[in-house]
Amino acid sequence: MFARKIRVEFTEGIEKHPCPLKWLDSFSMRNFTNDSIFDDTLPIADGEMEIGRNVPLEKLRLAMEDWFRRKSYLSKDAQLNVTEQDL
């Protein structure tokens, strides 16, 4: 089910930071995102998640970025980066 590993980081200025596990957990609760496509997401550590094959990376990034901004985790100038890792 969780066939892919991804790295989730945010950039503020020139510094890149892993997204805290707390942020990833908050996003992964379906009752908050209300989108079944993200049911196949599992936060495992700061900046690290495992996801299913059917989870589209760009849609995931956009939804996470929106959620993090609404929760005031990300500043308006910060960028969210989601990259797939080799297994």
C-alpha cells in the first residue's frame, strides 16, 4: 500500500527545513483534508512520508501547502517541496 517514500520540506529564504512530523500528522487526518485520495499517506518522521502509488505528488503538494498555510505553519513567503525518494 505505501509503496513510495517522499521527502516533504519547506524553504524560507535560502534555508530548507524538513516539515515537522506534527504538521504531517495534522494533514494526514482525513477528517481534516476530506479527500480520500490522501488516505494512502503515512507520516513516519520529520520531513518523511510513505504514500501509495495512486497519490499524485503535485496534488498532494498543493493540498499540503494550502493546509499548512491555513494552520499558519507556513509563512506566505515559504515554499513547500515534495520529492519522491528512491527505495
